[in-house]
Amino acid sequence: MSKKIFSGVQPTGNLHLGNYLGAIKNFVELNNNDANQCIFCVVDLHAITVKQDPKELKKNIRETVATFVASGIDPNKSIIFNQSGVAAHSEGAWILSCVARMGWLNRMTQFKEKAGKDKEKASIGLYSYPVLMAADILLYDATHVPVGDDQKQHLELCRDIAQKFNNDFDVEDFLKAPEPLIQKEFSRIMSLKDGSNKMSKSELSDLSRINLTDDKDQIINKIKKAKTDPLPMPKDIKELEGRLEAQNLLGIFASLSNSTLESSIEKFAGKNFSDFKQELSKLLVNKIMPISEEIKKLLKDQSYLDSILLDGVEKANKIASKKIKKIKEIVGF
Ligand code: AQP
């Protein structure tokens, strides 16, 4: 069946292994299937929900495009564009924010995590972020949205918003409720320093993540310093229980080598962490270095990266402007 794919990545710098294994690797597979229509968005409107340095933001937008292309997304097959280039996203978000309910947004765990203790000081944008995300997806009638496990709740909200809009305005199936595409295993990669926290761009310690632009020595050093526990490598799944850091590192190994957790456990059963870490570093260097080198090469050609975005904005605008026109008519404007 042909799928209409939409997904986004925030240009907030430090794209990492979690973004790659949780989302971008999946984007590439979807891009490679000719039956799919794929749209991959650099969600710069989402990025400004927390303070950004304008110069850094511009640089990070290009770096996100370079990462998409370096990872294997073909800009001639998939639409790659930046969100702020298509006005329908902001317009759609406003209209849908009048459909979404406060009670629904109050349940969103990502806001609670990102706002932290002092939520009074968080931006309104950070709170209403999932409504903008719903507009992003619904404007393109996306059938499937590939995301990491952390975005599951936002997608459920998107489905609720679509359904309420259709009910409120008596337009059955006008906004299409999308399906999440979340990998069954390894859909949440955790910090190298704390197995209970997700690997994240905004984490202060660079040692907590493998960046997609890291070089060989950085990768080896980060894996060497990654937190483990004093026990030897587990012999079976049961021995892995409650050992968050070991689970994460073995999960990364399994995901990168396209194998199962069970077979990765078997491979290193009873060995020392240092032996396993050496193998993991080798695998990471093999997989990440070609992407990292390609990103660096692409970043030298800014006009090429800008031309990808310009072309993508034009194509995305054609689709989104038609949908927002209909939305406005339905609402009564
Ligand atoms: N640790 C992760 N494991 C698996 N998937 C992940 N994703 C992010 N972190 C992990 C997935 O990557 C896609 C793009 O994410 P994003 O850049 O839009 O925002 P995010 O989820 O907020 O990512 P970060 O790294 O945590 O950024 P900051 O620190 O800026 O908030 C999404 O599909 C996401 O699920």
C-alpha cells in the first residue's frame, strides 16, 4: 500500500544517535520505497519554543538538511523543506489550537519534562507545540508518521484533534488521523551517562550522546566513558533486567548491526564490558563516520543545501496551501 509519510526534526543542533536510530534511519528506508510519498520537515518553528541564537539556528537548519541527505534521503525523491517557509503551518496551528482542549495538552509529558519545575517561565509555544505538530501532519493528509517512542503521545493527540475537527464541523474524514510508525525495538535511545534519561540534543554534557558529526576519536572516547555497572556482560535477557545502561548499549549494538537483542547478548555473554565496548566503538565508527564525513562535505556547499530547501518549500506549499484554503472555508472564513 502506498503511504504518505510526514515527519520532522528540530534544528536545535547536535543531531545524535537517538535521532538517527529512532527516526532518520527509518526515514531513509521509507524514502527508498518507491511506493511512498515522503515529506521530511526541518521544524524550525518548533525549535524556537525554547530560546535560540538566530545565527546558530540558521546554521542548524542547514546542518539538519545535510544530515538528512548524508544519511541517505534523496531530495529528488522526498520533499525536504523548512516549516517556517510554508505559512499554512502557523495558520493551521492557530485554527487547531481553537479545537484542541486545555485538558488534552495538560496531559502531555514532554511539556512537563522540558518545562521542568518552573513551568510558569516556559513559553506558550512550548505548551502548544503538539498542536503545531498536528497541523504539520494534517496539512499533508499524512497516513504514517515515523517517530521515536517519545513522540507517541503527541501523535495520539493529533488523532484526537483531527477527529474533533471533523465532528465539530461535520466533515467526516476531512482531516486524516495518521498512524505512528514507531520501531518495535530500540525506539528510545538513552543517555550514555544515565540510562534513565533519553539521549538528547539539549543535554549539557556532550559525553551523554554520540553526535552524527563526531569523529572516530570522539566516538571511541565517549563509548569508553559510557556508564556501565560492575557486573559482567549478561548471559541472557533475565540478567539484563534493571541494568539500564547495559540495556541501552546492547540495544544500540543490536540496532546498528540489524540484529536482535538476544543474539547481541549471546555474542558478548560473560565477557567484560571493555571487550564489548571495543566492538561497539568499531561498529559505531563504521556506521557513523561515513555520515559524519558526508555532513561535513555537504556543509561546505551552503548554496546546494539552500536550494534543496527552496525547492522543498515550493513543493510543500503547493500541497499545504490547498488544504489550509479548505480548512478556512470549513471554519467559515
Ligand atoms: N533518544 C532518542 N531515541 C529515539 N528517538 C529519538 N528522537 C529524539 N531523541 C530520541 C526522535 O528523533 C526525532 C526528532 O526529534 P526532535 O529533534 O524533533 O526533538 P526531540 O525529540 O525533542 O529530540 P531531542 O534530541 O530530545 O532534542 P531536544 O534536546 O532539543 O529536545 C523524533 O522523531 C524523536 O522521536
